[in-house]
Amino acid sequence: MRYLLAVVGVLALLVGLVMAAAAKSAIHEIEAGIGFLIFATTIGAVGIMGSIDRLREEQTPLLRILGR
């Protein structure tokens, strides 16, 4: 799931860059900004998911000791 979000984020970044480079009016610049926001959101989600996975891996041995 993280890899899929990372791919979507990179594609959104590329779309944003292309739209910003080819912008002819303000609406195209807004669309480019939306692409950048999608990129930031998806990459942030990938980072959060990675942190949660790391935390879960660190707590698994402790949970086994506690019997949960």
C-alpha cells in the first residue's frame, strides 16, 4: 500500500510540474498547485504508514512477553 501511494504521489508531482510548465492561465496554475498538494499528502501518508509499521515491529516482542 505504501508503494502504491508513493507511485501516486510521484505521478501527481509530475503532473503538477507539467501543468506548471505549460500553464497559460490562472486555472492551470491552480491545477498544478493541486497536483503539488496531492504529492505532499501522499508522501506524508507514506511516511506516517512507515512510522506505524516500525512502531508495530518494535512493540511485537513486548506484546509477546506480556502475553497479548
